[in-house]
Amino acid sequence: MMTCAVHPGVHSDTLLVPGLEDRNRWVLSIITTYLPHWKNLNLDLNEMENWTMGLWQACVIQEEGGRQCKDFDSLLALPSELRISRILMFLSNGLGLLGLLISGFGLDCLRIGERQQDLKKRLLILGGILFWTAGITALVPVSWVAHVTVREFWDETIPEIVPRWEFGEALFLGWFAGFSLLLGGCLLNCAACSSPAPAAAGPYAAAEGQTQYPYLHNGTGDPKVTVVQLAGISLSSLGWVLSCLTNYLPQWKNLNLDLNEMENWTMGLWQACVIQEEGGRQCKDFDSLLALPSELRISRILMFLSNGLGLLGLLISGFGLDCLRIGERQQDLKKRLLILGGILFWTAGITALVPVSWVAHVTVREFWDETIPEIVPRWEFGEALFLGWFAGFSLLLGGCLLNCAACSSPAPAAAGPYAAAEGHYHR
């Protein structure tokens, strides 16, 4: 069983779970910011067509034509509630990220700064305050848009024939995210205030330090190995985030029309977009998966596989890091988790590089295809391809660093006459 060595009287579970909850709620607030479902509009005269509106674009969903979205051309031309909501949601996302970083270093399950319990306590309190602020700045815009929607829905000065906007799914998601951030901040502050003060120094301080930080004496906490581990997990995390962006970006291919220089086309795995100087940007989702070219169909599957393997690698290798107290008495298990995480990152990197390189190969082949008339426009490389290459190689390099760190870390100390005494101190 994996154990967690903690400071006497400090319950690490109470400080670990709120941090994980806040991370999930912060992700929900980010999703709320970009979802185009803050308002919904159903037309009585045309039941086959539904409209949605968010902070960044408006979309129309048709049964036959699929889904088409258009970005707002101007920020200043938007209603005041949408303008301010953009700013507040950005502020909420930034405060949530800052709260995650600060409170993360205050968790008792981290070895970083474990001899400075007073500093870790202050970091937890500061992180909780930041989560409170992030929750409030997420609830205000969502509630404001909801209030305006209700007011306009019951406005008697508007003719009944005019369709009325109603609540979209993003509003409920935003409320849930905001209240969750508030609750998570409260849990962090309660955990920080209920933790006992650091033990005073005394004749038993040295002996307690040896029993409380055995990794400093058995060689499992080598600073060089820890730095390599952190570099590997950071690089892999960056690669995973970029691979997720690559999956959904509609810039895998670009097309510039010589006959109309004011219009550019882009294509991704999920939609095609046209960008006009006067009309802004409009995108249309692909209606059918089977009707797509083979390279796009297989690329969807491989990119999804890459994102899933990368997430699994992050979770597994995270528990194998030396900077975590979790399972510190089972160094052999932590080593295996690091190796497994590195292998998963390798696989995620390969499954990200294959579709990107395949689409690039097809694009080059069609660009130089002499059987296609010269008057026909040719697709070229889009920005997402370069982002995908960088993500794939980052995942590969991050996996290599994790495996190197796992293989170079010293083996756990052999059992001997001093092992029982050390175990006695641990108990």
C-alpha cells in the first residue's frame, strides 16, 4: 500500500483533495469562457434552425447544413454585458491559474519546503483567497448575462413575434464552476487554519528530521535526479497541452486564393473556415466522418489517442516524482511508475507525430501533383502542423528525461540491522 509520510498531526488528505478539486473547477471556468452556448435561440418559424451565442462568436445549427459559427468582428460593438464578461472571465481564469500554482506548493504531500510549514500555510491561505476571487469573477459575468436574458425575455416593449434568447448550457456550467471555486477556496483555508503550528526545536529535532525525511539519507532524493524528473514532467505537460490544441485547431491546411486575396481558407480535423477582411471568420463543422479523406479520418483517431495517452502518462508519472511524499517508502514502485509514464509519453508523441506528418506528406504531394491544373488553388501547411511537430517531439523528449531519471536514481537501501530501527522510527 502506498503511504504518505506527513508532519505529526497534519492530515495531508485534507490539503491534497481541495487542491485537486480546485484544478477541475478552474478547467470548467476556462471551458465556460470559450463555449458559444451562453444564450440559445429557437425559431418558431424554422424549427430546423437553432442559434447560440457566446462571448466570442455566434453559431447557427441546421439539421441539413450542420453547424456554422462566425466570430464577432468588433469588441466595442458588443453589448456591455458581453464586453465586461470577457474581461472578467479572463481575470477569473488567470486568478485560478495563479491560485493553483501558489496553493500547490503549500500542499503537505509535496516535499518542497516541508521544513517551512509556516510558509506553506501562508501559501495555502493565499491560494484559497485567489480561488475565492476567481469564483466571484466567474459568477458575476454569468449572472449578469442571465439577468439581461431574463429581462429581455419578459420585456413587453418587444413585439411577441420577435424571438427571445434563453439560457444556454454555458451559464449553468459557469455557475457550477464559480461556486466550486468558492467552496474549494474555503476548504483550503479551513485546512490551513486547522493545521497545527510547526514543532519547536529541541533535543529531538535532529532525530525527528532523520525519521521524517528518510529520502535525504537513503539517496532517493538526489537533487539532480529530481531536477531531471521535473524537467521531464514539465516538457511532457507542455507537449500534451500543445497536442490537445493541435487536435482542435482548424489550421492544419491553409489556402490563399489568387483571384480573391481578401479571402483565406483553413481546414482542420473538425471544421473548415473562411476568413474575410470584411466578413470576419466563419467556420463550418464537417457533416460526416466517413466522407472525409482517409488522412483526416485516421488523424482524428490518432490525435485522440495521443491526448488520452498523454493524460494517462501525466497521472501515472506524477505519482512517481521524488518531490511527492506519496509512496516515498516504496521507491521501487515510484521508479516503475516513472518508467511507465515515460513510455506512455513516448507513445503519445509518436501518435501525435504520425497524423501531422501524414497530412503534411499528402499536402506536399498534392501541391506538386502535375495532373492537377495550375489554375486550381493548392493547400499549404497550416500553423497547427508546426505546433503538432513541436508537441510530438516535446512528448518524446519528456518521456526520455523521465526514463533517464528513473534509471539513474539509486536503488532503495538494502535491508539490514539498521532497517528495523529506521522502520521503528517511521512507525
